[in-house]
Amino acid sequence: MNPATDLWTVVTIVGMALLTIVTRCFFFLSSKPWPMPAWLQRGLHYAPIAALAAVIVPEMVTTQGQLITTWQDARLFAVAAGVAWYYWKRGMLGTIIAGMAVYLPLHVGLGW
């Protein structure tokens, strides 16, 4: 590598670090509180659920970018078990355990 490339790399890394610090600390820079409208506060209650769904749902229904075309996929049965547990007991830890208790034997044992 030449010195110009190394300098450009260092400048880019420092710039990205500064931008990250400023954007994450933006709300702490002011001494007065930032009022949020009620509609925004209500919307922020759904943000974690939406983010989780955006990450998890594609993993449950696709394989290498294609929709699952067979019922012999351990993920489908694990999702069904997890959903059933959640609606029965309403517990997150039990949901994870129920899903994994179905997924692991099917995936490891049967190779689904």
C-alpha cells in the first residue's frame, strides 16, 4: 500500500468514528429536554417489534433467498411450536425453549 491510501483509510475511519459519536450523543448535547409528540412516542413502541420481524421472518420462510418449497423444514415446525407456546403461556423464554426443542431434533436428528 502506498502512503496516500493509508492516510485516506485513517481519515475515513476517524471521520466515521466522529460521525457515530455525534449521532449517538446528539440528544445529550442540549441541556433542555427534547419534547416528543404523542404520535411519535406511540410509534416508537412498535419499532422493536417491527425490527425483530424484519430480521426473523425472512430467516423462517426462506433458504438462500428462495421461499421454502417443502414442508420438511425444521424451522416451520419450530415456529409453530414457539407460536403455540407463546399463545398458551405468554412467556418469551418458554417460546424460545419450545421452538428449539422442536428444531434441534428435526434439524440434527433428521437432517431437515
